[in-house]
Amino acid sequence: MTNTWYLYLFFAAALVFAGLLGLLGKRNLIKLFIAIEVIGKGISLLLLSTGFAKANILTAQALVITYIVIEVSLVATALALIINVYRTTKSLDIRGLTKLKG
Amino acid sequence: MILQTALLIGLVLFSVLAIAFRDLLKSAIALAVSSLLLGIIFFGMDAPYAGVFEISVVAGLITVLFILTIALTKSGDEVRESRLVNWVFPLVFVAFLVIDALVMRGLLGKVPALASGAESGTFGDVLWRGRTFDLVGQIAVILAGVFAVLALFRKRDKHD
């Protein structure tokens, strides 16, 4: 069981790192948010695999479902913000937001 | 286990594609496929409720929200990404995979399993009785999201 856990940890870390690379390198706001979603996938995989390895799958499921609900709320708010940014700057380029500096 | 590993590889592959694709619509679809694979992985870990939520909410609803946003910001995919990043991203990612594999191999069996009591009851017992306050938090988060979207899309007054 523990060996299986390490396999899941390996892939969860890969997902989190891919998301971090995307956050660091991309300039499109929607792309940046997709990168955040990928990090979220890694975290939910980590939560559930740990619950699976420790025979606590029910609690892990409850946590993952809570996380998914939070994720939906976050996505709705963030995408609404992105649309408003697009209306203001006519672009999805993150560099355009530097004009908002005070 | 082979099926589970294949699904995990597919999950990482489609997630990386979601970040790497230039076309935003392709990115959103790749993200939906990776959510679908994650849902199937959850089913394989005896977590059907989390799997159903992942497939229906994340692969379904969130993808629709992404596609809607992409449609509303049509000219948004003209953002020029750095060429250097397109070259560096795969190299750094592969290097990380190698380091990750070595670290996990080194840790294998060294981290002691945390003591955990055996669970009893059904998923409903755990969710409704054990994690009651999570549900209160979920309701609060949903309400916060609804109010945030309403605030962001409210009509402008004539005085503004």
C-alpha cells in the first residue's frame, strides 16, 4: 500500500510543478487560471491518495468534495474578474494590468 | 495497478497539454479530459462520490465556464507568449520528473505511516456527522461566490 502511495505522490508533485511552471511562464490570464486548476488537481489527488493509503478514504472524500465546491466558487469569481479585466484593457495579457499601478 | 498508472500518466499528460496548447479552446478541452481521468482514478481508489463530483462538476461545469469565458473574450488568444518559455518548459519539467522519481525512490519505505484509526460507518455518516462544519463552510463559500459574481456583473448606474 505504501508503495502505491509513493506512486500517487510522484504524480501529484508532477501536477503541482507543471502548474507552477505554467504560472511562472504564461502571460494569458485564462492560461494562468488553467495552471491554477492543474495545481488544484494535484492537491486533490494528494488528499485522496493519502486517505486511500491510510485507510481513511471516507474522510478524504469529504475533504475532496469540500475542495471541489470551493474550486467552483473560485472559478466562477475568477472568470468573472477576467471578463471584467478584458472589458477594461481589451486584452488578456497579464502585462496590461501593470497600467493599473498607482 | 497498471490501469491506474496509465490513467495517472494520461492525467499528467493532458494537464501539461492544457498549459502548453496555444489555442485556449484546446486547453480547456484538455483540462476537461484530465478532470475526467482524475475522476476515473478516484473511482479506482474506492472513492465513487469524489469521482462523481470530479466528473460532473469539474469536467462538466467548470469546462462550460471556461468555454463561456473564452467565447466572451474572443480576441484574447492573441497574447504573445514568450518563446523562451516554450523551450524551457519541457526541459525543466522533464528534469523535475527525474528528480521527483529519484526522491520518491529514496523515500520509499522511509516515511513511517501515520497512525490512523479505522473508519467506521458509511460516507453519509462521515460527511453529515463527522464533517458537519465543512458543509456550513461550503454553503458560505457558494454564497460568497454568488455575491462576488453578482457584484462583478452588476449594471452601472447612470451616475458612474
